Amino acid sequence: MHPHEQEYFNILLQMAVDRFSERIVQRNAGVQNALERLRSDPEGEGIRLEAFVEAFFRDTLLDQPAGSAFIVQALSARPFDAPALSPALQGAATYGAALSTLAVRAFADLLRQKTEEALEQSLLFGGE
């Protein structure tokens, strides 16, 4: 990946972390509650991680094969959990749909990790 592409990815990730953390803090009445719910059930009420990522991809025009390929390329060195993805990939009717599933899951995993870090920092440095 070229440096300008990596920088663009980093900006997108930070934008997603900022938007997602603000959203879940508001929906869960505070940083501590948001962090606990994110850790216990990232797809549960008040969090909905993958739905957020899908909406974020639509908003940033990444919801098409080239955008999915960009995300997968940026995250290509991250570990891959094939058994966890297998059911979702079986439902994909095209290679584009499979690529989209990979991109959403990979980005969601990283977004969860980075949001947890941001919420922990918020608690440490003046959150609730």
C-alpha cells in the first residue's frame, strides 16, 4: 500500500472511531456503559458495530468492490478467523459480496479495538 493510501485509511479509521464512540456513548448513557456493552455484545442494542460499519462505508463511498478491496488491502496483515467468517461468506452470492463481507468484518474488528482504546483513554483522562 502506498503511503498516501495508508494515510487516507488512517484518517478514515480515526473518523470512524470518533463517530462510533460518540454514538455509543450517547446511546448507552456514558463512557463506562458504552465500553462495557461494546466488550460484552458488539452487535447488541445500543452498539450494533457491523451496522455502523456498513453505514460508514456507504457514507464514505466504500460500499462497492473497489472500496472493499481498499479496506482488505489496508488490513491484509491482520489475523483472519476463517471459522467465524465461514457462515457469512457462504451467504455471499458473488465474489464482490464476499469481499464486502471481509471488508466489513475486518474493519469492524479494528474499529472495536480502537474504540475500546479511545473509551478507556476517555475514562482515564477525564471521562465520567
